[in-house]
Amino acid sequence: MATNTENKEEQRFALGKENLRLLMIGFLIVIVGFLLMIGGGSSDPYVFNKEIFNFQRITLSPIVVMFGFVFVIYAIMKKPGSGK
């Protein structure tokens, strides 16, 4: 029968510290991408604002969000280092 100290040594997280750090960076990249989509609205609902179709909202922000998702997948799939 295993003792408490043996159980504590066997318990490990699925992701290492480096993976969690990379995961947080990936989530921040995704959040920045969604923040780039904000804006372009009009205070008057009957007036059309062409600013909603600019480069930042149509092209740049989806690319940043997709890069963030790919980075998160990389952070999850990366094997933890052997440690120092």
C-alpha cells in the first residue's frame, strides 16, 4: 500500500511550467486579435460607417486570432523539457 508521500510524488500535471507559460501567451494573442476587431460602429444606427471594413478588422485581426489558436495548440502539444 502506497503512503501519502509516494502518492504526492506520483501526481503530476499534464503540462509543465513552460507549456503553461506558452499557453497563457497564446491566450493573450487570441485576446489581442479579438480586441483588434472592436470598433467601427456608428453612434447613429441609421448612418453607415465604412470604418468597419478597414484592413485591421477584416484582415489583420483574423490572422492574429488564427495565429493565437495555432500557438495554443503548439503549447499544448509541445513535450515538456527534461528540466535542469
